[in-house]
Amino acid sequence: MATVKPSAASSVPAATQPVGTPASPASMGPQPSVNGNQVMQYVKEVVAFGSRPPGSSGHAKLEQYILSKLKGVDVEQDKFTAQTPAGQFPINNITAKFSGKKDGIIVVAGHYDTNYPLPKSYVGANDGGSTTALLLALADHFRGKQLDGYSVWLVWTDGEEAFVKWTDTDSLYGTRQLAHKWQQDGTAKKVKAFILVDMIGDADLDIQRDTNSTPWLTDVVSQAATDLGYQSHFFQQTIAIEDDHIPFAKIGVPVVDLIDFDYGYNNVFHHTPEDTIDKLSPQSLAITGNVVLQTIQRLNAR
């Protein structure tokens, strides 16, 4: 999900602008390409599991599905029990690691849970399904490659949704745990950028500029979208979003949230049984995936 903050002021510290001059598009090699139809097929397979809140059979089946698609990849699972206002629930962040030659990590993350509780008819095609699928397509893109730039870690985050009502303590269970873990073991210092994707399948794609994201990293995304001719789909509006990037921003990791928090007129489809696959577009999924890949290229070239 994610939620909009009442105030437009940022609540997280700004990460330091890295040294280096951005490269021109011509110097960064071939433009990336994500197959939107492939991503859409993954969305269809994900929503076939039905509603997927933590602790449900749909959630357990989706976990195994994700892991089955990552065979042969370096995968780390971060399992723990979350204490929530609705009781205890199993949470599992899944990270697929693709090694690069440069010292550092670029993280691309998105949540795979749907919110709790909702009718079984709620399938979360956009909110949860689109990002789960896009990360699977990105895993296909990186699989078997020796990356010339930074290592890329794809993280399927869990427990993003509130169990009762969105608050600082009833939300973002998986990423609050993961940010603490990475801060303790030193991983956080190696993360050059944390790119979050959320609700990015809307056929009418309009990704907002988030004031809780790191300004310089948001600018890199904007440059990447412009490189590919997709600038009209990005940052035409500015809002403040609370989402899975917040725990990492609080520990000084550069973050950006790519989210279209306007799903249907006045967000009417969000968190309703109307969040179905017919509202999504392969083009929107491809646009977001390509901009993520182009952003990674720009970060590698800095």
C-alpha cells in the first residue's frame, strides 16, 4: 500500500549527494528492455493465489512460487515473527543477489503481501501483484550475468501493509526489521541506492515525486525517464509517501519510491476488490521496469 502523509515536509534525513558527474545517455551503452507482456504474465500467476496477507495459505503459496522462480540464484530469506495489533504473524523478506564488479549494492525492492484482512475476492493485482511480478522479470534480466557495475539485490519485502490501521508501528514490518539488520551487520553502508517500486501497473501511469525520497536519487530517476522518453509518466505531482523506503532513509541510505498513488479516479480502486488485473497495462509495467534499469545504468556510470 503505502500512505500519504498530511504534510509535504520530509520526515527523513537527506542522504549525501555522491561525488561524480552523471554520464550522458550515449555513454551508457544499450538501453535496457523489460518485456511488459512477460511481467503481466507473472502478475496473472501471482493473483491466481488470491488474497495474500501474511499467515494465509495464499501468502505461503506465493513465497514458494517466488523461491521456485529463483532457483540457481543466490537467495537469502529473512524470517521472523511480527508482533502486530492483530496478533503474531510470520514475515519473510526474500532477497535475490546478483554480483557486480564495483564495490557497492543497488537494491530494488517491492512488497509481495496484500493487506489484512480483506475478502478472498481481493487479489491486489496492482498493490502487491505488480511489484512482485516486476521483480521476477528483473531477476530474469540479471540471471546468469556478471554485472560490470554495482551488485544488484532484488528484495521482495513482506509485512508492508498495516494489520489494523496504518501507524509507525503497524506497518512496514519487513523493512523495519531488514533496515535494522543491515545497519547492524554493515550492509547498509554498502547500499548506494534503494529503489522501491509500489503500485506501478496502473494503465494510467502517473508516478508522483515523493518528498520523503532522496532528492538527488529522485533526479537520477527523472533523468533516466527522460532518456527513455517516459518523462510524462513521472513526477508531475509532488506528495509525501510513507512506504517501505522510510526505514532505510532513517538510517541514511539514499532512497526513492516509485509509486502511482492515484489508482483510479480519486484512488477509488485502491484496497478494494476492484484492484484487478484488467486495470493494469503491460506498457506501464515495462515503463517502470525500463526506468529502473536505466537508473541502475546511470548510477553505475557516476
